[in-house]
Amino acid sequence: MFSHVVLGSNDVDASKVFYDAILGALGHQSGVIDPKGRALYWTDSGVLIITKPINGELATFGNGSTFGFSAKSTDEVDAWHAAGVANGGTSCEDAPGIREGNGRKLYLAYLRDPSGNKICSVFEIK
């Protein structure tokens, strides 16, 4: 559905350490820093870009915004969450676990990245 997602960061180097860890837990390669100082994470379905805001202002999180990352198992969600907490993230919402609604059963974990962006890892239990 999406070609790319851009998340603002006030410290791209610290964010790269965090995203390398959590995305590595999901089986993705480490990001690369481009000539503009952005961290890029390429996948078959699109790219995640971590960057300082282009307008020179401080990065702030979107109140009410959450960006989700697909996982292949509940163990992968747990590894994602643990990697995030160990690399500068903060656990938020409820503890990792099952959430049900709209006829779906999901295993979710939530984090705030080093810049305060709210992110989630999800595995759908079928």
C-alpha cells in the first residue's frame, strides 16, 4: 500500500542504532546513511526513511500516529520489542500480547523510538 514512510529524528545516528536493532529482529538489513544524512531501510515493499526535518525545526512525534511493522511470529514481535528497549526505545501501551477486535486476533508490541515516534510490531494469529 505504501511506497515509503518518513519518520523525523533529532539524532539520526541514535535512531539508526535503534532501527538497525528492531528491524534486524524482524529479519531486515541494517540501514544505510545517504549523502543527505538520512538512514534508509529498503525492503521489497518500500522504504523507511529516518531523517532530520527538512525545515530545520526539531522533530516531533505525531500525536495519534502509529507506524506498524509486520512480524512473522509472536517470538519475532517479542524480539523486536526487547531489541527496541535495549537500544534506546521506551515500551508504551500495554505489555506485548494478544489484542482482539473486528474478527482478528493480533499479537502486538508498542514502543516509542528515541525521538518519541510511536511504533508497533504485529503478528496476526490465524
